[in-house]
Amino acid sequence: MTTELAGADPDPQVGRFIENMSALIGQQAIVRDSFCVAVSGGPDSMALLWLASQAFPGHVLAATVDHGLRPEARSEAEMVAEYCAQHDIPHVILSPDAPIIGNVQSTAREIRYALMHEWREAQGVDWLLTAHHADDQMETVLMRLNRSSGVGGLAGVRARNGSILRPLLGWRRSELAAIVVEQAVPHVQDPSNDDTRFDRVRMRGHARNADWLDPLAIARSADALADAQDALEWTVNELASRYVEDDGQGGVILTRHDFPREIQRRLILHMLSRLDSDVASPRGATLDQALVQLEASKKAMIGDWLLIGGHSWSIKRAPPRSLV
């Protein structure tokens, strides 16, 4: 599949989109690579599809996932398929093999990404584009702030995460809605976006009434926190390579621990993950209490692991508890 960028004097919105994409993956990649757009049929994703197809003609594919959760979902997916057929955009409708159970929103999201990645890879497409925008990012950050999230959580969704690109994080929901109207792009409104049973919908309603909140400013802060998260991860990996050692008996030792509290937290998490890649991350209060004990040269427990303070800090599997 080959492509050329939009003309030398593209629509200003398309030009802005090209700049966003170039900032994410570079000028050479946006000319060379191919893109799969995740399209639900809502105004956000249809605006993304229009922008991408205008910016990179002949270089864009689209995928719609029908989870089978709503009777109208199939007709909405077929609407997207018809639009794509009219504009020579390859399109596929994907469906899960089994009904979705449990936490519907979370499970549906996992299945949606899995299906689209599988199809993208089968087609040899480089990137998956999603239509997350500044208002989505603000809602995510506020929800996580309300749950006491740290730096990583408050970084929100990443503009680039593996093969996923989110080039619209600097755009407002209203801007995307205007595009589909101005360009006569068909779209639908998902009723789940108004279902107050979902946390995000309730947060959206609260944010809508708080005109002092600036989604673009919050999105920029989230981007800065994402950079801070990357810096912390790099620092911890560097320190772990120097100061975390195997004890030769199935445990690990931290030979130096005179670091800021956040670095200590992350080194402990690193050590636990090194011992058991499937270990669940402890809650913040549990980890903080363990650090208090370690700094006092005492012992602490996190799950099945015994943490021992002193000149060096060690973690090893706790001995079986007596049943007597």
C-alpha cells in the first residue's frame, strides 16, 4: 500500500492532523506507514476517519467492532462500512466469539483492542488509531484523581502506546462534532454515552457543568505527567540494575535504599515483580506501611512475601504459617 500526503495546501484541520501525526511518529513514518482507524460510528471516530483518509489517502483502513451488546450496533457498523465503501477505504466488521460477561465496559474494551490488533497485524498495518480527545483525557484524569492515583494514573491515556496512536488528544469533542457536520460525514450517537450507571458518564455530566475546567490544559498536564512517569521508570530500572541482586535462595536484596520515597516504592514493586511477574501490585497504604517498617529495620508482609529492613532490604517468600 502506497500513499502521498494531502496536497500542498490541505484543509487547515487536515494540516493540523498531519502535524499531530508527525509529532507522534515522525515525518518519514507518516509517508511510509499504514494506519487502521478504530471506528465505532460515533462523531469522534468518524471525524478521525475523515481526517486520516484526507491526510493519507490510500493508506488508511478501518475496523468496527460489534460486541453484540445492542440491537442497533450491527446497523451502525454497516453504516461505517457503507461510508468506507463510498470512499474506497478498506473496512471490516469484527465480532467476539463469545458473549461479554462481567464488567461490560472493561471487558468490551479489552476484547475490542484484541480483535483490532489481531486484524491489523494480519493485514500488515503499522498503527492503530483511536479517537480519544482532550475531553476524554480530562474525564480520565479526574476519575483517577478521585481514586487517589499516582503519577502513572494521572498521566491518563498515552498519545503513543505501543502500536496505538491517539493523535486527537489536543482536540476538543466539539471540534470533532463540527467536522462531521461540516463535511456531511454520517454518524450515530451511542446511548451508552448517556447511561449514568457508568462512572465516566457521571463524570462527564459533572465536568460539563464546570466551565472553569480546561480540557486542553488538563491534557497538557497529563502529557507532562506521562513524561515524568517515563523518567521515573527509567531511573528505577537504572537503579535496579545497580542495586538489586539475587540472594541465591530465591529472594532479592536491595543493597542501597537512601532514595526519595517514590523511588523506594517503585524499587520494592520492581523487586516483587522480579520474584513473581504475576504478583498483584499492593495498595498504596500497604506499600507505605511496609516502607515505614523497612526504614525502621523491621519486617513487613506484602501478600506471600516477607520484607526485611536493615542496612540492605530483602524480599523473600514467607515461611508457611503455622496452623497451630
